[in-house]
Amino acid sequence: MLKTLEKKDENVAAVMRRLGEQARAAAHPLAIASSAAKNAALDAMAEAILHREEHILAANAIDMENGRKAGLADSFLDRLKLSSDRIRAMADGIRAIAALKDPIGDVIAEWDRPNGLHIERVRTPLGVIGVIYESRPNVTADAGALCIKAGNAVILRGGSDSVNSSAAIHACLVDGLASAGLPEEAIQLVPTTDRAAVGEMLKGLHGAIDVIIPRGGRRLVERVQTEARVPVFAHLEGICHVYVDRSARLDMATEIVVNAKMRRTGICGAAETLLVDRAVASTHLVPILDALAEAGCEIRADSETRALYSAARPAADADWVTEYLDAIISVKLVDGIGGAIDHVERFSSHHTEAIVAEDAAAVARFFNEIDSAILLHNASTQFADGGEFGMGAEIGIATGKMHARGPVGVEQLTSFKYRVRGSGQIRP
Amino acid sequence: MLKTLEKKDENVAAVMRRLGEQARAAAHPLAIASSAAKNAALDAMAEAILHREEHILAANAIDMENGRKAGLADSFLDRLKLSSDRIRAMADGIRAIAALKDPIGDVIAEWDRPNGLHIERVRTPLGVIGVIYESRPNVTADAGALCIKAGNAVILRGGSDSVNSSAAIHACLVDGLASAGLPEEAIQLVPTTDRAAVGEMLKGLHGAIDVIIPRGGRRLVERVQTEARVPVFAHLEGICHVYVDRSARLDMATEIVVNAKMRRTGICGAAETLLVDRAVASTHLVPILDALAEAGCEIRADSETRALYSAARPAADADWVTEYLDAIISVKLVDGIGGAIDHVERFSSHHTEAIVAEDAAAVARFFNEIDSAILLHNASTQFADGGEFGMGAEIGIATGKMHARGPVGVEQLTSFKYRVRGSGQIRP
């Protein structure tokens, strides 16, 4: 029922090279495809996914069975598992992407020159995007659909544990492309679980890949950053901070800290470190830590904090650079806004940081002097999300500073070019 | 008089590592420096360059003498040579950069969310920029000043033949920084001519360099693209095309083609290939080629063109992918706009292309289907220039699609971050 995923008679480099050539060839028709054609393809993909629910669940059952035999952790199996609900959510996600405004051809800026030339900067697709991800099979659908919406071809390399699920989903995406008259090769799924395929993608497949987007844990991202010879939208870990300034309202600070840490602990925008202004240690620290503890959070603190809150465990050096992704928080007293900035600039992964304060001067320094992708004032770090930003679906949060930063949505998957209109101008 | 450029007691990697650390440390104060401080530094740099003209000319005389002894080509020596005029132009260039609007802190976009969050996307510096260039010592001043204006620290690695000239100019830039109270380490000049230093820069100096900008010939750019482990603003060669459509006015086409090719043949926006619509071969081809020949241009053409214009030499396959940077043009007849698009997409370096046409449908296809950084309608390719675009000084024309594309001016040397203002919002 499933496609043969291994082509044992060919070596990985040759398979990948052909994949790259096919994606590159598909990129041009995709780049000039109409919005209507792209949206028709996306709607057909969603339709196909709903239609073939049983088939996808059967494929997923094989992956789950293999995963259990291989002794995968429960949390891993939970990410791998599909259900009717999750399949419906996948289809809804693709339809939401279809409903987004088409970014391609958008005039981002335009101006006239004294010599009469009219210059426009217009959005264009990036070309071919390589997405390398781990266990969640739904990334196949999300990433594929987002790339198509932005007029890009895409090469998807899912985790080896979700290979059957991803192949079943991929077949739906390809059918959607075909039904809208778009090239089927615009969404390629790497047909081998050989890890050498990732190496080939990171080398860029002889110029066929324009950018790599890794979506996964620290080890994947580190491999990508070490090996990639093409641009990468880096998604480092989220070591996110909440700083409670001396001017903070205690009730607001407490609500924001508890939400930033505990609403969902496993997302990259979850807070990992709480910094409290030493000036309000005596009034603010204990109530906030009590609320965290009551919500089930383990507290690891510096010695000063522990002197005021003895239930805290001692924090080790490693705690300031650890993304717990769990109900654990590190806590430190700092010397006002300056101390907070120093700590964040030293230990942050430059993902997302929040300040709780009423003092405009402290907020201005926080916003000006900290160079993280997302800075929030009097709001929870858990808003670090493309949907919450109003950008629609996202493929992740970029922590690098090149091209894309923060939520990577459909606009961030584009480039631009200049169109210059003249009436015979030559340069003197 | 000149600084000692070689530190023989240290290895190159150690020297470069320290350089990177110093630049990284300088990047933060530079990033939060006021516009006034940055502009004061730039003005003081220009002042210092004018003041020390004699000193700079003396250093340049040493480079010229060494260059002559080494048997460098005249064209190379011409690029290396400084004069009073060139020194004044350098100072004027820095002042023009000072006069540009400061991009840092600019709100690029802002919007409100239904939950009351107000989101701003604001420009930030990139961080530390590595610039690798060749013979022209004035790049030291241009690149240094542009990076400072955009709040970045910069590591400059000039050509080994211009080492004394670059050092003398660099000393003026450092004095300008110091006089405005900005860190002197914000503009570093690599103090060794060892080529291993370039290798260290391309490896990113242990995270100290955010982006590399190569400015030089094909060999330099190829080395950078092969070895770089950090993002690169690619500046490939400019294999620029002019397409003369059947709807073109002959007088306009002739003027534009001659200007695009012959105004200055050595710049990257100079045309290298002329494509003429077969439908107007009998009327347009000969007059245009006559005008080129009269202007002193050698013509290398396909056999069809030669049948109509016997003075042309035969074009070899290599001619379609050669950046002559000289008074030579390759010429081909094509099958209308579709044929022109096919040729350009196959052979272009995606720098700049122009169409001469009166037919709006042909122009629309040219603008839509060709994916080059700059597309022009009824205007010369020689307008491919940051100054001509109204962007002020530029550090080159990027042919890649990531982050910067087209002229790389002060705005292109920035990144952005999000500032989110709330009033206690937590995520449900």
C-alpha cells in the first residue's frame, strides 16, 4: 500500500541529486503560478487528507508499532500519534493557509527618481526550501502547504520514526498539486531514512536548495548549524526570560510569570528564567514564587533568592542556559533594569523576553538594549507565536538575524526583486 | 610611521580570534549608540582623512612601488592608486553616509491584535560584519562608514597589495570613532596579509561574525561561497541582458543598448548579452549593432545574427556565460519574449536585465517570469546602482535571494526585532 521508501540500487547522493533537480525544475512554474491555482491545490490537499483518514491512520499505526518496539519514550510516541482530531486539525491548518493573502507580487515599497524612473520592490518566492524535522508527522502538511502558498518548491525530510505517516500525508499533498495543474515535484519527500540524505541536503544538493529550515531539538539544530553550506533559518532553543521590575504591579507580574512558565511548558516561548529586581525582593519575590509552586513548578534559585524563599533548590551555573521545557524555572535577583539587561544579553538564546514594569524608562531600555527576536512589555512570553502575531501559520520561530527573525510565516518564506519602469532613460 | 602589520609571535588563528572578540564586544555599544554619536564619528572620520592626505598618499606610494615591483597589471595599479581627488571623494562619501537617515529604531511595520497587544517590527543592527575586498583602498572607508551608520561593528580585510593604504585610512576611521566616544574596536582592520586570515573569517571567528560581504572578482567570491560557514551577501558577477522586443522603438533601443554596454564597461551592471526578437531582426538588428561597433564594441554573435551582420565574430558557448567587463557584447536572436525569458533564466547571473518594448504584455511577462535582482523596462542596465536607486552609498549588488538583494545600502545592513506592548495580557 505504501510506496517503497528505499531504492537500494541507487546511492543516497544520486537519489538526492535527482530530487533536487526535480524540485528546482518545479520551482519556476510554482513561482509564476496564480494565487487561484495555489489555493486550489491547497484546498485539494486538505480534501485529500480528510478523504484518506483511514489510510493515514493505518500508516501511522505501523509507525506507532515500530516506535513501541524500538522503545521510544511516551512523550515521543505522543508527538508521533495521529488521530481523527489531529487529521482534521491538519486539514483545517492547510485551509487556513489557503485563506491567507498571497504574498507573491506584493509591492513592498515603491518610489520615483528625479530622472523619472519608477522603482518597485516586489515579493518573490525564495525558490527551493529544505525542511528537516523530527517526529511530528503533521509538519509534512504544515511545511508543505506554507511553502506552496509562498510559491516555493520544498524538499521535506521527516523523522525516520514517522516515515509511513509522512509518506501517506505526502501523497495527499501531491494529489492536491496535480489536481490544480501544478507540478507534483514541487513537494518532494526524501524517500530514504538514511541519515546521509540530511548531509546531502545540508550541502545544498548542488545549488538546488536555497535555504534549510530545521525543525526539531537541539541536536538537530546543532548538526544543521555545523554542517550546512547553504543559508539556514536558525531555530535555536528558547531560553526566555521574564524580568519583574521595581515598578511592576505585583498582581500583573504574578499572572504573567505563572502564565509564561506554566501555560504550556513544552513550547519554545515558555519562560525558563525569572529575574526579579532586588529593590522589590521583599515584596514581590515570595508571592510570585508561591504562585509558581502552587501551579506545580519546581524553583531553582540563586543564594540570595533562597535566603528569602527557602523552598527553592540551589541553581547551578547550567540552570541559566538550560531550556527545561518542563515545570522548572530558574530564579535570580538582579540590580534593576541594568542588571536584567546584563543577564539576558549574557544567557539568552535571543528568542523572547518579557518585562513587567510601569516605568516607561525601564521599558525603553529593555526594548532598546536587548537584541532578541521578540520583546514584550506587560505580556506573557507565550504570545511568541505566528498565529498570536496575526501572521497565520508559522514554520517556527527564527532566532537568527538574517532574513527571517521571530515567527517564520508565509511572508518570511519570500524574497524580493526590483522592477524599474522607464521611458528610455540612459545613464549620463 | 605605519603600524607593524605582522605579529610574528602569534599565530593567525589567535590574532583573528582576538579581533573577533573585540569586534563582538564593540557591537553592543555601537548598536545602542545615538544617531548623533554615529554621525559625529563619521564626520570626524572624513575630517581626519582630509587632514592626513599627505600621510595617506605616502602610504599609498609604498603600495604602488611594491605593486610595480611585483609586476601588477596597469588596470590593477589604477584601482590601487590614490590621489588628492580620490581622497576628497572618499571623505565626501563618508559625509554623504552621515547625512543619510539612521535606519536603526525605524518602525518598519506595526499593528494591533484583538487582545489589545500592539506589535512593532523595528530595525536593529546585524551585529558584526566581515568585509573581504581586493585592491581598491577606498573600500576601507566606504565599508567602514556604512557599517557604522547601521550600528554594526566591522572587520575589514583588504587586499594584501593595498595594505599600507588601507592601514592609513583605517587609522582615520578609528580616530573618528574615538573622538565621538564610540569604541575604537568597532572598525577592525585585519593586521596580517596571511591568507589564512580570510579562512578564519569565513569560519565566522567562533560566532563573532554575523555575515560576510565579499567585494571583488570571481575567484574571491567563489572562495567565499565554497568556504563560508556564516551567511554571505553574495555578489556574483553581473551577466546582464538587454532584450529588444518586436514592440521596441528602434531609436530608444539603440540608445539603451549602447549605454547599457558602453557607458562604463567595467561595472557589474554593464550589459554583456543583447537578445533581439527575431521578428524585428530585419529592421532593428543592423542599426543597433552598427551603433555598438561605432562606439568601439566588439560583437560576438550566433550564426543567425552573423548572416545579417557579417562583421560579427562567431560566439562560442562560453560567450553566453562570460562577464566581459570590457567593450565586447554577445548577441543572439530569440523567439520573442518567451525566447528571451528562456535564455535569461538559463544563462543570467540574476543581477540585472532590461527589456526595451512598448507592448505591456511582453513587459509584464518579463517582470513576472524573470527572477533577477533588478529588472528594468525601457531603461539602461547601468542604473543598477544604490545611488541611482536613491538608497545612498552601497557596498555592492547582492545576487543572492537571502536577506539582501540588489543594492546593499545602509538599510540592507540591518535586521529587525519585534516589540510587543501589552497591559497584562496572558495567553488563555
